[in-house]
Amino acid sequence: MRTMTTDRLRDLMEFDHVIHVHEDGEIADAPGDVWAPEVYDDKTEQEGGWRLLGRWSNQYGYPGPAMHSSETISRAMAEAIMSEPGYYSAVVIYDDHGLEAESWAVAYRPV
């Protein structure tokens, strides 16, 4: 049942925990040598081939990747993640000094 799978994905997507979405949509922990990026701004492209997913925030008129702290991974976002194989992680977006959490996003990297 797809609902249980999206719920499982949302449960696994803890901050900085990388998951692997396989070609068949199966969700698993990523290998131990795959690390989530450290994010200090909301640029779409990040080091190590990661990119931040945009257009999922419900903030009015905002198409970027930064999510408000009150937002969660929606069922629609979970389904979109499961339809694109690769590595994913929920990540905190820190200020330029790395001291304050400003928002969060979902990072994606192809396998």
C-alpha cells in the first residue's frame, strides 16, 4: 500500500539521515559512506553533487527550497521523492556563520 510507504519515508527522513530510493521505489538507509550536505544558504546547488528541492514550500509566492519550521514533508512530496531514485536527506539550513538554524530543506543527489 502506497500510503504506508509514504509514511515510512517521512519517518525515515530525520535531519541529516540519508535515505536511498531505489529504481523500484523501495526505500532504505543509504550506505554509511554517503553523508548529508551541510547547508549554509538556500542555493539550489550544494557541494558533493547535492541539490535542494524547491517548489514544495507552502509559503505564499515562494518557489525556493527553504521550508518554514512549521512545514513537514507532505504526502505529495513523499510520493515525488519515491518516484525519483537517488539519495535524499532533510537538512537544516544555517545562517552564514553556522550558528543559527534558519529553515530546512530536502537535499537530493543522484546515485
